[in-house]
Amino acid sequence: MVGTNVILHMLTKKKVALVTGAAGFVGFHLVKKLVANSVIVVGFDSLNDYYNPALKIDRLKELGIAETAFEDYVLCHSGTASFTFFKGELESEQTWDVLRSNFDIVSIVHLAAQAGVRYSLEQPRKYISANILGFLNVLEFCRETGLKKLIYASSSSVYGMDSAQPFSETAACDKPVSLYAASKRSNELMAYTYWHLNGIESIGLRFFTVYGPWGRPDMAPFLFTKAAFENKPIKVFNQGNQSRDFTYVEDIVNGIYQVFTQQEKIKGATECNIGNGSPVRLMDFISAIENASGKTLRKEMMPAQPGDVAHTYANTSILQNTFGYQPTTDLATGVNAFVAWYANYFNITDRA
């Protein structure tokens, strides 16, 4: 039963695209892209405190959502009426009741999840709740409403330690080294089951390290940039002997949009890498932040952390060949854009 505080604002349900995790890093950028291309979007987000919710609320302001204090399950409209947002949780039946009651969902891009590899070592139950039960609710919503296509976020973390480089979708992915990775691999297996049983065709996009403006405060680009401007040391894990397939957020969102606009090409239950396809040494990424900020970072070399994978490197040929995906942003351009956003967002004036 939908709560009495839900605003039932339409006599005729609008046909809309659903973006879960709409106030998150990638979700925010995707909503912006969809609305700019005349797609009517509804999104929800739990606005949880995994990191400061103020950043999520500021993202929503950029999308035209004026509220600063959100009540659960109350619909909030952007100035253009192209985007509707409400605060809700994947695990909650009320979230899905709101969607059923108010909208005709014709497409889903599922990005919401409990993120973070290291945090999964501390709070494992949150990952089971949001990432397993929450994804089950997404699949059940598709089944109950007759939706036959689903785009969802997976992760490069599913490859674990043993997969050959560059990571290819043909790898077994049966040895995850964090509960976060295990939850994402579980999503892929659940999606396969729902295709087999219910004919719901899906594509799980295995994101590689995403960075860029409005990025997450728990990730290295944000942490390193913050330390640079605050003249504080950074912890460099695994003695700096690691690399990441850093991928600029605009390239990621362009890739999602290409899949979104070609959903007829989604067949069965598949997984695709979405990354830059050119791994960067962590020390080189740190140097790029130093160059962009004009600061020199003090580095504390640390051992590897449990659950961390030393290297990530994406083979993106499937996404390229099927959907035309092609990342275009080089490291210097992407890092400069992120550092410029950071300095502007936090009103930093002493950037060199």
C-alpha cells in the first residue's frame, strides 16, 4: 500500500525511463544526458550517508530539483517537468508501489547499489540488502510489468585476482575477492535466471574506474585532489604498484546512452565491459592531479588492502562492435576537468 504522503500527480501515467540511483555520480550524469535528449525520466535514490548526502542533493539541484529536505516517497518535479525524483530505497516495496501507481515505465537503467569495496568488509549486510534484495526487486518489477529489456550496472571487480589481462567477458569470474564483487556477480547470475525463466533480456555493464566532475568523495581522484588543496598526505596502497582503467564519466554515460538508444540489440543475458581500454599506473594518475592542481602531494606508501585488485584493464570490443562505444577523453583532459570542478565546487582560489 502506498503511503498517504505520496503525491499522485497524474491522471494519465506518463511513459518514462527509470534511472535508479539518480542522485549518484553516474546516475546524475545519465539523467542529465537523457533529459538533454528529450527523454522523460523518473529517478529515485536513498540519499544514504555512505558519503555526504549534501553532494547528492547538490547534484539534484543541478537537475532542477529545488528541494533540500526530502520526505520518503514524495515526488519532486524539476522545472522542466522532464525529470521527477523521489527519495526511496531499492529494498522497499513502497518504492516500487510509487512507480507502479504514478508512471508507465518503458525503460530501466539500474545504477543504484551499495558501492565501495573496502566498506563491504565493514558492513556486509548492507550489500546483501541493497545489491541482492534490491536487484531482485528490480527484476521482479520487470517481470510484473512486462518489461523485457534491462540495463544495469555491474563492476570490473567481478574479475577478481585470477582473470587474464585485459579483462574479457569470457572470463569465469568465479573468484570474487570482496563481498561487493560477489554481490555484482550475483546480479549477473540473477539476470541470467530471469532471462531463462521470464524472457527478460538484460545487459550488465561492467564499469571500470569512473572519475570526473561531481565524482564520489570516497574514490581516489577526489581523495587525492582534496589532499592536494589541503596540503595533507595521501595513502598510496600496494606501494603504488597498481593500475586502473580510469574512465572519464562522460565516456561512460555516452556508452550507456548508446545502449539505451539501441535496446533492440540487447539479446539474452549478457555482460559488457565499459572502460577506457588503456590502464594508467596509479603514480601517473597522481602526477596528473599534481599537474592539474599545481600542488605536490606527500605520499605515504602502504601495503595492499584486502579486497583490492592490483590491476584493471578492459577489453571493450563487444561494446564497441555491438553499440559503437568509443571513449575519447585522455587522462590529462579528464583530470583537468575534474580538478577544475573540484576547485569551483569548494570555492578554492589558490589553484596554480
